[in-house]
Amino acid sequence: MIWNEEFETLPREAIEAIQLKRLQSVVERVYATVAPYRKKMDEAGVKPEDIKSLDDLRRLPFTTKDDLRENYPFGMFAVPLERVVRVHASSGTTGKPTVVGYTRRDIDTWAELMARTLACAGVHRGDVVHNAYGYGLFTGGLGFHYGAERLGATVIPISGGNTKRQIMIMKDFGSTVLTCTPSYALNIADVIRETNVDSSELKIRVGIFGAEPWSENMREEIEKKLGIDAIDIYGLSEIMGPGVSVECIEKKHGLHIFEDHFIPEIIDPQTGEVLPPGEKGELVFTTLTKEAFPVIRYRTRDITRLITEPCICGRTFYRMEKVTGRSDDMLIIRGVNVFPSQIEHVLMSVEGVEPHYQIIVDREGALDVMEVQVEVSEDIFSDEIKVLEGLAKRIEQEMKETLSVSCKVRLVEPKTIQRSEGKAKRVIDKRKI
Amino acid sequence: MKVEQISIFLENKSGRLAEVTRILSQAGINIRALSLADTSDFGILRLIVNDTEKAKAVLKENGFTVGKTEVVAIEVPDRPGGLAGILEALEGKDINVEYMYAFVQSSGENAIIIFRFDELEKAIAALQEAGVRILKGEEVYAL
């Protein structure tokens, strides 16, 4: 079902006409109300009235996560805080998170786009949505929650964790839709198998999985193990949260971008140049309708390409391919974004710890595990086991507090972590996804 | 009254201990006493050698993290109750034994126990008061 037939099937010229009108308005608004945007535009010598066509978008400067960090927490908001009814946050590159805000109308827009998203994945009124995305500062839980309510489905706001209980509730409440990270879906499937739950008692029909990259192989595995359709969803809090783009159940290839609210561009991550349609590069988004936290040409660091061919589902929006990588060193561990710089930040705050560390990411069963190897220098060495173990435990605790995801700290001998010339190889990702 | 002990950080993987003994043997250093404490990830090797400074230097040169600690060596009669008598001398004095290890001399009459205390000076005083024989550093290095 198409939730908003009027907008989701517009001819290309009409989409572009709406985009231009909304782009002009948002650029005018950020120039007038958000000092960092005005400063950047002045430096680039571009004024709001210079935006005469969609091609003029590329004259505007990019926005990066660094810009958000420099203006932490509310410096990029385009409305006074009295008009902000909610904030969410995601990982920053250091100890501070990236904060985003929503006006009442933004929450309404988001619910509309999430209703479209769910409908696109084949969810409808009468479905029971088992929402295992985390509720809290993370946008996943509440994003799905509001969208499912808007659609008229029944929401179970179960959030993450306690998998056996999740399965019991899924069975007893007759959940038909599962929403969580793809790795958690696999974990649920494994626990179902281990605990000998009769899968014929489960009514799950479709799952909408996102917040971390996953491959076609993983899709096959989830679909086979759970006996469902597995749909990919994309979003990030800086743009809105979930509901930026989603696959349709008809095609399951390419995620439809809600282009009446977001303009996608693909750029060369090195030069910043806009690439022609169909080429692979870094995804950049401009929000068109957001009030509290509009972003202009935000560099997502996600690598993908745009698909401009029409889709069998009838939606006319361009699609983006499944994200295949990052143009920076961000890791996604159990759905949580982690930057190596955050880990370094924690290590540097522990006295005596040297900046020689390595991060090893692997997958045990369906779950990501992260190990941080720290070299034992003379400053932190002790002849007593309990002192060294206590140190490792303390670092683990601080990591957990800063990263919101746990990791194991392993103490290693000095000089065992490879010293590379130039950029150190900090991360070894052994996951096969 | 104090004995110098070196400690070495070892990752829990094969060949690391052999690497230490190889380096020490090449430097002509003799190991007098040894203990290895380990966890699932790493170990700490504690050694008393005939030349502490040299041992420390060659191990550091070879990339090991090396620490130096002061411990106490005590001679204990090699018979039932020998150790119990010594621990009694420390009782009620608020002194903790962080770890200890023992070895028996070739003469076989007395055992030597290496103690690592949290309060070194206090422990020495208590042991002396109880008439326990504490070995001098030189005595241990030259055993």
C-alpha cells in the first residue's frame, strides 16, 4: 500500500518543483536564524537568493559532524528552544554526543514519513508491530513508535534486550511485524531455535531492519530462519532518524528516498564534487521541511549510489542502494555508532595509558563484539594481577559510559600493536556481513 | 633486609616465557627464584636474579615492560608449622600479603619464602620482633 499516494507517485518535474521551492525556503531560513550556516555561506560568497535552480544546491557549503560538535549542544537549532518539543542524540566523534531537535511539526512530519515507511514495507492497520529498537536518545525506538501509531497499527514498545521474554511476548501477543537491527533479528532467530520454540506459533510476517549495514546474504539468512520478508530501512538522527529511505516489499531492491522532504546527492568523498546519477560515492542530504534542525548538504559518510530507474511499486522517488561502506572510520557495533576517536578519548583520560591501541571487531553468533587492545607501558604496569585487572575493568566501564556499548579491554605487550607509517591502522573488522 | 624483584608483563601466548629465559641466558643472568601469576589474557612473571639492573636493561631492550619491586625473603624451617609460625607473627598488625612464593634450598634444611607486602617496613619490623630470619638481598642474589 502507498500511504501518501499524492506525494509518493508525483512525476519527476513535480518533485523537483517542490524540492526547489522548499530548498529556497530552508536556505533562507537557516541563513537568517542559524549563525554557523550564515557564516559558512558568507565565506563561500553565496546568498539565499543565489539558489535559482536545484543545480545551485552545489554552491552551498557542506555540513559535517564537526560542525555539529563545534556548536554543541543547540547551536545549530533554527528555532528557539521553547519551540523544540523533543531532542534526540547520537554518537559524536569525541565524548560529546550529536544533539538534534524537533518542533511539534517535525514530530508530525516524522510520524508521516515513518507511516509511509511502514506501509512501503507492507505493514498496515491491524498489524501488531513488535518494536525492539531502543527507546531513548536513539531515534530508532520512538521513530518507529510514532509511525506505527500514525499508520494505525498496534505497537508493542518492547525496546531491546531480554530476548527470551521478547519471544514469549511475540508469541502471546501475536506480533506480525518485527522492527530491530538486522543482527538482533538473527539473534532472536537463534534463540528461538535454541529454546525449541515452535516457530509455527509465531505470526511475524515482515521485519524492517536498519541502524547498521547488512548484506544480501544476511537478508537471505534472516528470511530463511524467521520465515519472513526482511526490509532494509535507512536513516540517521542528523537528517531525522529512521524514515529517510526504505525498500518497498514489491522489489526489495533500493531504498526509496522521501524526496519531497530530503534531497540526496552523491559526491566524491575526496574532492567533494557531485557525481553523476548512478555513480558510487558518499551520500549527502539536505532536509527540506525540518524546522528545529534543518541541515544543508550534510555529509553522511555513507557510501552508496542512486538508482533513478522507475520502480515496479509505483513510487517515483529515486532509490539508494543498500549502504556498502563508510568514507570515515565510524564503526557500527550492535546498532550503536562508535568512532575510534571516542575510544582514544577514553584511553587518553586514563593516566599512563599510551595512545597505542587497536580495536578488533568480530561477530560471535549474531552479535558484534569489540575488543580494545591496550599496550601495557611501564607507567601502568604493576607486579600485582589485581591492579592490572582493575585497570582493564575501569577502562571497560568508562568505554561503556562513553560509547553506550560494552567492549572488552585486553592488555597487550608493548610494541605488539603494529606501528604503521603515516595513518595508524586502528581497526581490524573481522565481521563478514 | 629487602630484596629486589623484577616483574615482566607477558601476554598469554606460547613462546613468551621462553623468550624471557632466552634473553636472560644470553646475557649470562642467573634466575634465583621465580613465580608466574596468570589470568586468561596475560601473566606477570616475577623473578629474583643475580643481577637485577642488567636483567631489567636487557629485557627492556627487547621490548618487554619491566617493573622493579622490593620484596622480603624469609628463611623458614622446612618442617610442619614452619610457615604458620611466620604468618602468626604478622597477624593483627594490619599487614596484607599481596602474594608469596617459596623455594627449597639444595641443602634441604630450610625453605625460603618471598613475600610481597602492602606495608613493607611494618612487615619487616613485625618479623624481626618475632625473631624470624630475614635474608639480605646479597644473600638471595648469591644463593
